[in-house]
Amino acid sequence: MEERLSFYEKLIREYVEQNVHTLIKEPHDFIRYPFIDPGSVYDGNVWDWDTYWSVYGLLGMMDSFPQKTQDKILEHARGNVMNFLDHQLEDGYIPMMIEVADWPEPYLNMKHKEGVLMNMHKPFLCAQIVLISEYCKEYRWIEDRIDRLKLYLQYYRDTYFMEDKGLYVWCDDIMIGMDNDPASFGRPKFSTANIYLNGFMVHELACMEKLLKACGQEASLYADWRKELIDAIQEECWDRRDKIYYSVDVDIRTRKFDWFHQGLGVFWKTLPIKIRVWSAFIPMWAGFATAGQAEALAGHYRDPDTFHSGYGIVTLAKDEKMFNLEATNNPSNWLGPIWIVANYVVFRGLLDYGYTEEAEEICRNTLKLLGKDLEKTGCLHEYYDPFTGEPVMNGGFINWNILVLTMVKELEEKSR
């Protein structure tokens, strides 16, 4: 079996080496900087969290590429950031995606200017800057854009942060990363403090602290925001009975009518949306889950009736009534299929908290999944059936599938 896994690792590495050029795109139209796209049906577009994970995976395997390719990857990684900041609006808003189009600017920016309130760039911008800067061991390339990053995080604070809850909320269910996450999909505007958004925001604020300190600037504001956010997540999103993190409903208030409801009103800040989703593991990846919480989450991962699969982590617990494996692209389906980015986030959280056997299992299962796909179809896909390992759709998708090689590397580093 180990020989087979080594073969799959080699097969995947060679596939990425041979196809990395398909992800590296040159400027065109209003996309003024070189960039990296996910491949497949997303060709030519710049996406927020997708570019972060693509760069994460590519930087982890740089030794596999000739120097010329390494230089291009770094140039285009910086270009990802520059493209988003290039299209930042005066109020701080940054679009989630910059598309190939005939119109004069990103569609999301045009709608924002019309007064349509919508979601913005997911909290991976500072994270990508730190990722690139730590690899290069220098931050000078971003120093003159620090004020734009402050404006970006302030817009998040002003527009999506609910002061009385202490949590960030999605405006709606458009482009939320996990497109049809039942905790947000189809629900009213500004009603869900999603654990995905808040968990990754903790990391984003930590990255802002890091880059400000590296540039010799004061970072205490973002440290305070991060600590307060962690406290709110622990208080509102951790379910002490079910021992799992949930997204929460924030549309909670006393609704009075005539003389009704004049006594004890609603004093709780949120209600848990009790749907078990892979994003419950993000606090481990972000590093703020307690040891006891990590132990409980590791137990959820091992449960064959909910999250465990022979190919990684099921994105929605198998016994949820919304569990579904249909092929769908708009929205993409996160109601159970295997997504390699989810596998990686859970893998890294387990590894960081000392659950090495579980992390190794996810790595092995992901190698098996992608290796078999390459053997059978000659390419990789966007997401997979958790029972059969068969690809569901979008052949040619590379993006965060590269993270399986990151798993191998990080396990090797852990064992040294």
C-alpha cells in the first residue's frame, strides 16, 4: 500500500509540474497584474480564497519547478494581491472575484456602486500577503499598500460586524466559499454569523498583526479585534452539549406587539444553527480551539456515521437531512462531497493539535483519491463522491488539489 501511495504522490506531483502553466495567467483588460486562477471552468478569473490556497500549495512544492517557473509563481502570486487592491473602492470594498468580461470593471464593483449591498473579498487577503512575504523573507513589496489593507478590514468591521454579538455576518449567500452551506444558503440577509467566516477572520486579523509589525507599524488594534472575536466565537459558536462549533443565527431580538412581551425579553445573543459542517474544524486550523475542544472535534472526524470517509472529510455530516451529492456548479455543492481544501484544513488542524494518526490517514486517503482519479481520467476534478471516490464534476481543476502534496511535506517535517 505504501508503494502505491508513493506512486500516487509522484503521479500527482508530475501532473502539477506539467500543468502549472495553465494556472499562470497574464494581465488582460482590467486585470492589470499577472495572476493565478483555479483552472477548469474558472479559467481567466481571479478568485479570493482560491488564489490563497493555490499559492499555499505551489509555494510548498517550489523545489519541483525550474527557477524560471518559481520566479513566475512569485510574480503572479503578488499579482493576485495587487489585482484585488487595484479594484478596491474608496469605501474599502474589495470584490470577491475579478472576472473576464467585456464591461469596464469587475461586475461586483459595478453592483456595489449601484448601492447593492453584498459580500466582499473573503478574509484571505492579509493571509496571502503574509504567505508570500514569509516565503520571500521580505515585506517591502506591500508596504505602500498598508493603508488599503486597513481600509479593507475597517469596511469589514463597519459593514459585516455585529457589535452586540461580537461576530461577523455574511450579507447574503452569494459567493460565500462554501456556496450552499445550509447555515447561510437561502437564509435572510445579515442573519448568519458563519463559523467559516469568523474562524478564517481570526487568522486574517493575526496576519494583519504580523505584517504591520514586520513593517514597523502599530498592530494592537487588530490584536484586540482578534482576541475579542475568539472570545465571541467560543461563547456563541461552541456548543457545550454537542461539543462542536456551529454557525449561529444573529437575527435574535424581542419582538413586541401592543402590551405583549413587556416582561423578560430575549437576553441571549444568538441561536445555534445546528448543522454539522466541516467548517466546524476551522478553529483548530486557526489555532484557537482548546485542547478539550480539539479532542472532541477529533472524535467527530473519526465518526463513520457523520464526517469520516475513506477519502477524507465529508463536507456535511452524512446524517444531516440536506446531505446531497448532486453535480452542481452554481452553486457548487458542499453538502457532502469531498473537497481537498476541506481535507487540508482538517488535516492541518489535527496535525497541529497532536492527532498525527488522524492527519496521516487524511493524507493517505487524499493521495488515494487524487491518484486514482489521475490514473482513470488523466486529470483532477473539483470535488468527489465520499463513498466511491468518483469525481463529481469539473475536470482540469487544479487549484487547492495541490494541497495533498503539502500534506505529505508537512508530515515529513513533523516526523523529523
